Amino acid sequence: DTLTLTSRVLEGNLAGVSLHRELPVYLPPQYGTERERRFPVVFYLAGYSGWGRMKIAAERAWDEPLWAEFDRKMTSGELEPAIVAFPDCFTSSGGSQYVNSPALGRFADHVCDELVPAVDAHYRTLADRDRRGVMGKSSGGFGALYLGMTRPDVFGLVCSTAGDSQYDLTMVGDIAKAAQYIQIGR
């Protein structure tokens, strides 16, 4: 399923990031057959240069698509049936790191204050932080850690796989180059 939203918290961003966002939502096989059942929700954050639709639609060499793997594992009982939402937080810079930025927009607020309530309003969710998780890999893993730590009222479960970190060690040279570039006015 896909929700289409117009963000209010992204208004006024300096980068001209679109306010119109698609939110692909995976519904487990049980969603259509167990009509009274409510489900936990996982927000799956894409890594740098990725976005929600790309994650759910991606075909992987020698492997089944992610949605088919979810179907198989949720039907067999290997995974608890859950709703999985795939936010689109792509920007002209390739990503948002899922933080609030005066330049790119308030993406932490977008996920927590717009997308979470939209999913809870449109689907039969267990609308409780203890039944709501956030996960991601790389920049998505950083976003999961960041949102989990800064918004524990929203997310009670966090999974970060190879989450970006140690910027003070990995970005020192790039930060110095950027500062020099900005100072020179190029």
C-alpha cells in the first residue's frame, strides 16, 4: 500500500526539498484475513541515496524481493506479523540523516510527528512505543539510533546495522575542505 502525504514540517526548507512524500507500507498476509487484529509497526529507514519505494521494490540478485521474504517469514511464523513503513527522506543532497536541519528540512519531525501518526490513523496498528520500532542500515542505521535516542516516546525498539558514526574521525578532512570552500566563497 502507499500513503501520499504533504508535509507541513518540511515547509520552508532552504534546499527546496519537496513537501510531497510517498510512504510505501508493507502489510503482512494476516492483515487481510484477520480483520480484528492490530499489528506492531517497523519504520525501515533507507541508507544514504536511498528512499522508501526503492527499498521495498528492489530486486536482489539470487534472492527474493524483500516483500516476498516478509510474506514467507511472517506466514511461517519465523517473524511476527508486522506492518513495515518505508519513509522517503531523500533530499537533493542524497539523504537527510533523519535529523532536523534548517537547510534540508525537519526530517526527524517528519518521521515522528507526521508519518507515525499517519500510519496509526490509516492502519490497524498497535499504536504504542513498545510495539513500534525503527531500523536501518548505514545512514538509515544512524537515523534509527538518532530517532530512538531523541524520541523514545515514539520508538521503543531500535535496530541499527552498520549505522554511520564516528564523524569526528571519518569526516575531519571533508569538514576542513568544506569550511575552506565556504570561506573562499566558491
